[in-house]
Amino acid sequence: EHYLTELKDTTEQDASTGSEKIEAIADRILTEYLSEVCPIPQEMIDRQILHLFDRLRKLAVIMLKDILSELKSSQFIPSKFEQIIGLPGENGLPPIILELKNGSKVTLSGMVDRVDLFEKDQEIYVRIVDYKSGVHEFSPEDVRSGLDIQLVLYLLAVIGTDERHLKPAGAQYLYAQTVKGVTSVQRSGFLSNDPMVLDAADQSAEGVYTKKLKKLEAEQIDELFENMRCAVQNAAERIIMGDAHKTPSEKACAFCPVRLHCDKAWHK
């Protein structure tokens, strides 16, 4: 966020993508962060903490180089960072509000890591980017079941502020994955199947930055929005009715603190 904000505010974007430049700026940003969370002389900081920061630095540089390489092959421009939805704060967006059968309402809020914009013919196409600290795969089925509505919620919240001019282009999780000692940056999500959007999002030789994203028609993206609304409304209706049955799933049970004592827990 800090690096891309600085890049957004400078006209020397090409110069800022050089390897030495990236590492120098990343070092400065991380040193400033280290001084904030550990406001003591560096020689007094626990070695384990320094080791974690060194690992953070290496991952950050890998992520930055990949992101900057992608942006050089894309017409989408990072425009907003940590965009607040439905929470107190400056320049926040309205929450998503869904009405239930009994007249009560569900209010959804959150914070978008990054909002990329591409403008064409007086219309602005919106792409959501959410950073993850580990592997996180997007699945339309998880949206329908209500297990993972984050990307769809964020995209709907942003375009909902001006549906006449803002068009949904897509949304994606971005994370670093290490396999056999080799770290690579991965993306998982969806992208509009509109040829203009596809070309604007990724002009690399082999479409390396978007090839793993699900390509959806406009109607399919609208269907994701509706699936998200229905999943939240159904969950809220069940809560109001007192329905608290065990609902095992591989993802949910993995983080449940009582899974070892549950007769319904998902076990491999």
C-alpha cells in the first residue's frame, strides 16, 4: 500500500520499477514500520522478530516486483487503498444493507485493500484486489453457500456508489505461495469476459496475470451479486429463527476451536 501510494503520486513510474529502486524503497518502508512497532534501538530487538521482518521483506519485494510487472502490462490503475465500507472514517463508502422478511436489516461493512480503475468511453471499470497472507482460492460455490462473500461484497459496494458509470470488471485474491523453497505470486478470482476488459487487465504475452482467473459474462457477475445477497439473508433468517445446528465444512472446521470434541466436525 505505501509503495503503490508513493508510485501513484510520482510521475517517475518506470524508474520506480527497477529492482534496486524497489528494494531500496521497500527497505525504507519496512524500517519505518519496524521503528513504529518496536520503538527501541535495533540492537535490542529480539532476533526472532528481526528474522520475521527479514522474511517479510523478502516476501514484500517478491510481491512488489510481480505487482509492478503486472501494472506495466495493464491499463488498470491502483486508485484507492484500504477503502472503508460502512465504517466510520474519512471518504468511506456506504454499507451494503439487506432487508429481511421481518423488516429488520443486515448491514455489511469492511475494508478493501485495493481498488483498481480503468476508464473507457466515459465508463469506469472496477477491479478489486485483496491481499492474503496464505493460499486463498476463490469459488463461486462458496459465494452461493455464504462461506466466502468477501470479493463479491467489496465489488458490489464500490460500484453501488455510481452504477451509471462504474462497471464491475472483476475481483481477485493475491497471495504469495512457497512450494519446495520457491516463492511465487498467485491470483485467484474472476474477471469480466468482455474483450476490452480482458485486454485492459492483461497485455502480457501469454496473459500470465489473468489466466487463472475465472472469466465470467456480465450476467454471471450479476448472479454472483444476487447469490451473495441471498446467502447473507438466508443466514440472517436462520439466526433469527434460532437455527444453530452444526454445519461442518472443510474450511470452517479447520479454524474451529472445539472441532476435536465435535461429532460433526470435518476430518480428513
